[in-house]
Amino acid sequence: MYRAIGRLRSARLVGKSLAEFYMRKGDAQTAKTFLQESLKSYTAEGWSLPLTHTRKQIAECQKQLQQTEDYLQTSALLASDKNLTDEERKHFCQEILTFADKAPESKDQRVSLSMAAFAQLRELQFQPASATVHVGASLQLELRLCNLMPVPVRVEQLAASVHFIGEQSGTRSGPAGTQRRPGLSPDGTISFSAVSPSGGPLPGTAMPALELYEIQDRSPSDNILNSTSVICKNTHMLLRGNEGSSPLDLHSAVGSAFTMEDGMQLLKTDNVTLLPGINSIIFTALSTKPGTYTLRQLCATVGRVQFVLPHIYPIIKYEVYSQEPQLTIEPLTESLLAGLPQRVKFTILTGHYEVKKGDALQLSNTDSMPILHSSSCSARILSGTGELVGEAALSIQASEKVTSISLPQTPPYHTLEFHLEVLCHIPLSPSRIENERLTNGEIRHRPKSRTRFNSGMACIEQKVSIDCPWSIYSILISLTFYTPFRAKHALLSAGKRKYIQVCLENVSNTDFRLANQTLAERQHTPLLDLLSLNAKTHQVVYSKQFVYSLWEVKWTTEPLPCLQCVFSASFSPADAPDTALKPYSYEFQLERVLTLYSVKADIQPAAGEQRCRAGTLCQLEVSVTRLTEPSDADAEDEELTENEGLRTTKLMYEVVDNSSNWAVCGKSSGLVSMPAAAMATHKVQMEVMPLFAGKLPFPSIRVFKYLPHSAQPVSQPDTDSCLENDNLSLLDKGLEEQADTASLRSRGSIHSVGSNEQQQRVLPMPRLEPFSPGQVFNCSQQQQVLVLPSTDDHVLEVNVT
């Protein structure tokens, strides 16, 4: 009746009374049926004391019915139940131990019980913490088991079954490929959630506190209290559904006796005494094959009884890897500097290979990077955990092509470290031909050397080929060196006198000591003398600092058309001794260094004025003077024309003012015919107007070679039959940039011969070409002229009424 109206508690309470009646009557089977129904209700709703009392009654029924396995499982639950007294718990525990000590009637007569009532797995810790080791290494698993029995229990064998999955090719090659698994803490610990063996609250813990709240029902019109009630907001934690299974059935999932098949891998330890509370058991893990090992089950054998944990959750895995030997070379500093001995670190991870006596590294020698070694070189042997195992001296033998490094004996999965010094020679700078042009007249742009970020340090890649004893193939390792200096040169002129300036910039982060700076010809000739104007022979070049050196060029006879120079110096770190000085060289080439023309400008004020004034026209006179007779090389470079026995060349001048201080009035550019004779002078006059008062620099005056095209006109079709006529154009480049400027061209006019003709003739196009640095000397380049303010008077008329 109670069951029909949904009053299950009342129905099971009546059922429990009936169970007591049938027990007194001697019908244990019927009593057990009613008790199990009550047990389900108490377990689902978490009633601890009624659960314990009912379980004792069920144990008595099972004992009368001689249901040995069920009785032992219930006895284990009661032995771990802290609601009972110690004497009662010890009694049920002794029931299990007594049965376990009996000799089995047959070999397979063993009883498997759930481990949840006997002991609980609380923590597991790996050592090492990464749970990853190489083949043959030691890996320890420390299990922390909580023994729920009231007395110490001697366990004959505690075993864990391990499922193995072999390492797949290409999945991983060493410890660097591992990832931390979920649930594994940094110290290698995995924690397991505590589960109550009785289905009620965990032993030693209290029930959750009731969250009670008052609800008042008041009338909305007059606010009179109609009713009041109390509700509990955490009933979901106190009362559970009826669909839960009884803890009495926990052992049903264990199955028959826990037996291991042939070949199954086990982690086990024998003769362990589990004391009440937390116990620590250490296993030595299997690491014979590379792959993944997963712990599946845990079994504690006590005589004829096996307590089995059928599933271990969260999943516990550890990995065993097989690593190939590896060789790396890395610098000991932030960057390797070329030109100085640099220490590099050789690191050999032996992996599964054992370095035997007689094994050696064979390094191929290169002229650009020799290997420096000393007799006191030693190697350090480290274990897989980084601990120092020992040191051994290295035997290094060098020949013309190969450097052989004999390695000390090293066990597998160890690290071998040693240091060597290498020296990367700074390559000579390629000679840069000034105004080197392509066939189309444009200046050839050489590829820029690769620089490191924004530091300006040029990179030098060095390849090292190494033959290792564990491989039939050579290993190619790249080392990157950085040139500590950046050099550039300039040709300076003072009339006909010539000077060569070399600028050396320390682009590294190291301070150097610079000594013995010299400049010489690549092929020495007695016709040239380079006179040093440098006062210091030794100086410190700090990081990011520039050092300038100057030499005067003197010829004993006619100047040479081309100069091939080599700048040499010695450098070392600022705190190094003199014996550590290393050479540095920089090669460059200068062409057409002779001064051909001198340009001079003069600005005169307007008539009747003593000074130039802003807004008033002034007279600008430009004088172009040829200083030398044209040589054979100049004749090839300049197109000379001869008229009535007088040889002339055409120049184009241009007067511009990029600073907007002057307004050039009239014709600012034009062609002049210069006689090809020494001291021949041509003067050009024009008007300029100063726009501001003060000391104004002269306008820029530029001179170009005007090279008319001498080729015959060529014909090409013109489908548009259009008429073009473009004036001569100039690129706005400074004199210092003319050496790297493409040749200037002007487009001639193209006219149509007739509408019925399919071809038209193209006129030859002249072109402009800048002079090389030093060929034109501007005497007025930095000259200034004083300009007075305007004399205009402004009168302000004010009318007062």
C-alpha cells in the first residue's frame, strides 16, 4: 500500500520490520531481501547509522546462508565503518583474515573483493616528476594507500597491471617532445578523489550543514502575515535519487579471481604490511622498451583473498623514449665576433649510443675559420639529470684538412660537454670601383651584406662539417659571426691637393683597442706617397664610436688614374694584452681622383649698394676653370670636339637653392664649351634675389658632363603618330651623392614624318653624367654672404575723430 502511493520510506520501514520477523523465524533468505531494499534507501539518501545497522543484519543473513564471498565483502565494509566500535570492526576484519589464512581446497579457489572497502588510493608521485625517462632509466612510482582496516594487515603481494603501447615512428624523439599530462602537478604528483566505502559520508567527515531560510507569506493589501515556512536550499547534497546502486554490489564488478595472463607486465612488491592510515609503497617502473605505459588495475593479495581496484582513475601514464645522439655547437657569448678567438661549446647528447674508447669527432678545416686548441682542454660528463659524473682530458690532433677530437668513454643517455676556440677571419672588403656602370649607363648596385637587426653588424656564415662515430653521414652545423667594425672611405680635395679619409665604426657592444693604422697601395709604386696625418697610434674605440684617419696623397710625377689602397690596423679587446692584437684590413679603389675643374662663385650687390639687401636683385658670377690638360683616360671619358684647331668639351651647369634662401632669376642652367687647355676659364652671370636677411650660404652650383649621342638615328614604328618634345631634365642630387647616381638622360623630340608612313625617325638623345668625387672642386661651397634687411618703410595712418 505504501509503495502504491509513493511512500517508499514507510514501505521499506515496514519491510525492515518484516525482515526482523523472518530472521527470528529462521528464514534468512527472505529477511535478506527486505534488508537489501532498506539498504538501497539508506544508501541513496545518505543515512549513515541506519545503513551500518542494516548492513550488520545483512552480514548475519549471509553468514547463515553460507554466502562466503558476499559475507566477506560486507565484513570488509563493516570493518572500515567508523560508526562501529573498535571491537566490532576488529571482529569483522578478523573474519576476513581467518578466511584468508585457510588453505584453499583447489588452486583456483580465491575470492576477489572490491578494494574500496579495504584501502583507498590517495596519491601517486613520479620520480622524476616529468614521468618521462629514457630506455633503461630508473623511474619510481610512490603510491600512498590509506588502509581502512582497524588493524595492520600483511599483504603478500601488491601488484599493478600495466598496459603497454609501443612508440610509433615520428611521434617523438626525446624528452623535448613530451607534454605535461592532465592532473600531473609540477612535482609529479597525481591526487585521487576520496570515496566513501559505505556509500554515506566519508569516514572522518561531517555531513554538509543545512542551509535553512525562512519564507513569509503576507497579504499584498494590508501586509498581514498569512503563513511562514522553512526551506532548505542544499537538499541536493543531503538527499540523493533512488537510482543509485548499493555499495553491496561494488564487488560484483570485480568478477572472478584477479589472474595475470602470460606475458602481462606487472609492477609489484611483496610482503608489505599496511598499517591503519596512510602507507607509502614504492614501485620501480618498467623502462625496457620505448613507448607509453598505462596503469590499469591494482590488486592486493592477502592469502586466499584478493582486493581489486578494477579501474584506476584519473589515468596514470608514463613514457619511455629512445633518443638518437645529438651534437650541438653554441656560442658562450651573445654573439660571435669575427677576427678574435671565440669560445664555443660542444654538447653531445649520447642518447642510446655508448661512446666507446677510440671514438672521435672529425672536423673539416677551412682556411676562413681555423680551430684553435690547447693541450689543457677537458670535457665534462653529466648524467641525464644534469649531475656531474666526471671529467676527462681531450686529445686533439690537427692536420691540414681535418681536426680529430678523441672523445672519452660516456654511457648512454649522458651529456658530454667541452669548449673549443675558433677564429673566423674577417674577409677583405671587395674593391668598389667608383662609377662602375652597366651597359645601359646606370651605376651598378652591389648587393648589401646581411646585417643583424639594426646594429649594422655584417654577418659571416661559417659551415662546419663534422663526422660523428654514431652516424655514417656528416653533420653540417652553421655558425654566425659578426664583423665588429664597419669601414668606409672618402676622397677629400683642397684644390689640387688630395686626402683619403677612412672612417672606422665600432658596431659591436665591446670596447676595442686600435693600433698601427696604416694605409698603403695594394701594389707599391715609387710614384705615390701616402703621408699620415694621424697623431695617435694607439687609441680605445668604444662601442658605437667612430674613429677617423687621414692621409695626404702626394705624387712625385703625374698622378695615377686609379688608386688601389689597403687600410690595415690591429685591434683587440680593451682589457687584453698586446699579444692579443689581431689584424683588420679594408680594401678599396679610387678612380679618376685628379681635379679637373674648379668652380668659384661671387655675389655682388646691386648698383649703388654696398651690401646685398633682401628682396633686391644681386649679381651672381660663376667661374668654371679647367686645371689640367686632358689625359688619354680623360679623352675617353669626355667627348672632345675640335674646331679650327681648338679642342673643346661641353659642360652643363645648374644653379639651384634647396634651402629656399635665394630666388634664381632668369636662366638657371645652360651649356658651356670649355677649351681643353689648362687654366681655361668660362664665366656665367645671372641675377639672384635673397629672400631673407642674414648670412646666407651661396646657392648650390652643379656641373655635369654633357655627352651628345654620336650614334646614327634608328627607326622604330610609332602607332600613335604623336609629337613629343621634352626639355632636358636634371636629377636633384648633391655632389657627394653623384658617385652613386644613375646617369642622367634627356629625351629628344620625336616627330611624325607623315600620316601615311609606318615608321618614324628617332633623334639621338644626349645624356648627362656626373663627375666623380674630387674631379670638380667647388671653392664657394661653404661660403656665405651678408644680406641686410629691406629698406621699405611702412607708415601706419591713424584717423582720430
